[in-house]
Amino acid sequence: MKLPIPKTRLVDRRESASVLIIVLWIAIGLVSIALYFANSMNYELRAADNRVNGLTAEQAIEGAARYVSYALQNFATNGAMPDNTQFKCEAVAIGDAKFWIIGRDPNAANPTTPYFSLVDEGGKLNLNNVSTNVFQYLPNMTTDFSDAIMDWRGTNGVVSLDYMSLGYEPKNAPFETVDELRLVYGATQDLLVGEDLNRNGILDPNEKDLNSDGELTPGLIEDVTVYTREPNFHAGGTTLTNVNALTSGTVSQRQFTTFFDTFFKAEGVSSSSSLTLGLFRSLTTPISQGIPTGPFKNIVDFALRCKALGMSSDDLAKLSGDVATSTNLYLRNRVNVNTANADVLTALFMGANVDQQTADSAAQTLISYRQQNANNIGSIAWIIDALGNNSPVITALAKASPGLVTTKSYQFTADIAAVGSFGRGYRRVKFIFDVSDGSPKILYRQDLSRLGWALGDKVREDLVAKNTQ
């Protein structure tokens, strides 16, 4: 016979079970809270790590800017374009961080990976000095937008544009930055940046090939600048030799030839009396068809006359750093043919009244020539060697006053991207440096981090591979 359980023991068991359940719930709650705070601390730790790496990348960019300034001070002398053999531009370590200088390869037609270098502003068209008949020949440019650019920078509006609908008035003053183009009536993203949304010079996987040609179609921003300014004096402040100093009608043959004989000998040029006499006669009598007469219109005109009279390109190279054809303190509308891309060169030539087929062919010829003769493009004479004395392009350039082309540059873009340790904390800042006064100074600074990753897949893969080893 089974004895009944006393009621007091049943009550005790029920109370114990209730307490156990309560304790379990409390334990579960405490564990949940602990896990929640642990997870929060983990996220906070990651966020703090990202913030630290972001700050590290920002400091790396500041260091990179000083590094670029040092490189320009030492290598960008007399208008020379520093190259990648003189300083590093790719995966440069600063502590735990690394930086890259995102550039453009002026000789590559369709790059598929980012190119790392400085960008020469001198190889672009100046928004404040180039005429509308040059702008309209750039890729994707329209006549309406070309007119709108001229209207924006002009002191008086010349076309009727409805800026009131945009909520502001036209500037009617020179451009201060290239990004100011976004305010010009008719500006669109397709027109300004084309397919290159992150502005790194290649068609990235996340960027659409809008015209389905398998190549990057850049926008107007890629080919224009507002910063080009070429000094008409030496770095030390001394003036260049103005070859037009003795070209007036009152100068005697003896004065002229003595001046040039002295100048040529001082520069180490093997001059002759026939050469200087020929230059004197060219003031009134054409040397040959297509070569201008009168005072030298520009440096191409001077080089063309000298070569037509028998001066070698090597001798012209000796003169290149000391010749001027005007007394202006600065020159602002010349494009560096050593670094300009095919689109800029073609537009420039067509703006000088050269037909498109000839301009296209000349642009490609110049790019091919400078690729194959990289060590012989210091003097403007190289474009005459490449195209020939009788080229319609050379004739047009020789007649343009005060000149359209040069082989010198004094303003450079350093588009610097950096990451902290483990490839985190990506930052990107664009700097415009100017060395036209002798020492580098920053004219413009713009944060481009918002545009996203611009270093290409290979850099990302290399960083990931290194961090997982």
C-alpha cells in the first residue's frame, strides 16, 4: 500500500520548480545581455579599428603630399615632367599604411588597370584660354555646351541661357576650378565624367560601358584644366632670351646676326653666318612654302625656320630652355605635346583649322613617336621631326600667336589614395601642385573618397592575399 505524499512536500517541490524556472530565465537573460554587449563591443572594436586605419590613411596622404612636394622640388626642374623612375608612385609604405598616386598613361589607348604616376595639367586644355572651336572637337562635346562654357567665363553673356530655373546666375568670370563645370548650363554626369564614375582612368567592373565598345569613354573633366601657367623666365628669376628682341624693321643685318651669333655660341650651338643670315632674311622673305615671315610667331615658328636653314634637332634642344618669343611674364594657353592625349591633340589641331583626318593622323603619329623616342622630346623640334616640315599641322602651329604648344609643364595633379593596416580605412585626396614660381605649392585640394575604390582589382587582391597569409 502506497502512502500519500504530504501536501507540504508537494508545495515545496512546486516552489523549487518555480524558483528553478525563474533562475533559468534570469540566467538566459544575463547570458543574452552578456552576448549582446560582447557583440556590441566587437562591433565597436571593429569600428574603432576602422577609425584608426582611416586616420592612418589620412596621415599617409599628408605624408604623400610632402613626398610629392619633395619630388617636384628635385625633379620638376625647368618644366620637366617627373617620371616613375625618379620616385615611387605605387604601394609606398608609410608606417603601417600604403599610398598610391593614381595617374594616366598618356601613351595607352585603352588601359585596363590603373596607372600610377603624377598627372600633367599642362597636357590639358585650359578652360579659361581655349576658344570654343577647340572645345567643340573634344569627344562627346556639343556645340551648345561649348557655347555655354564660353558664356560662363565671359564678362558679358553672349547666349540666352535659363539659369534662373537652376536657382543661380551665371558667373561671367574665369573658372576657378574644373569642377565648376557642374554649374554650367547643360552639364550632365555623362558629359563631364563619361563612363569613368570614380575617375581613375579605367573602366571598372562596376562601371557601365554605355556605348558597348569595350573601352573607357572618359568625360570632359579628363581633358581640361584651369591651372596651366608657364613662366617666361628661369627658375632663378632671370629672363629667357627673347629671339624677337631684334626683329623690328629698323634693326640692321649686322645687329641681328651679331645678336644671334653671340646667343648661339653661348648655348653651345654650332652656328654659322649663313644660318643667322638666313634667319634675318626670313623676316621679309619666306624660307619655303608654309613657313611664316616677320617676327617669330612662337617657339614652333622659330624652330621650324632654324631647321629649314639646317640647324639640327640636337642644337635646337640646347636652346630650348632659354628661348622666348614674347615679353609676357607668364604664358597660359599652351598645351604640352609631350603628355597630351590623342583627344586633346586632335581637338587642338582642329581648332587651328586642320581637318579632322589630318589632325587624327598627326595626333597618333606624335604619340607613337614619343613612345619610341622618349629620350629625345625635350625640345619642340621633335614634333617637326615626327610630322615633317611641310605638315599642315606644323604650318598651323607655326602661324598661331602667341603659340599653342610647348614641351614644358609646371602644374601637376597628385591623386593620392591610401589605406591603413590590413587594407582598411581607404581614403583618397586630389592635390594640384604648382612649381611655376620655383618651389612647389598646393593650389587645390579635393577629397575624392566618396567616389569609392579606385585602385583596381589587383591591388585589392594583393592586399587581401597578404592579410590572409
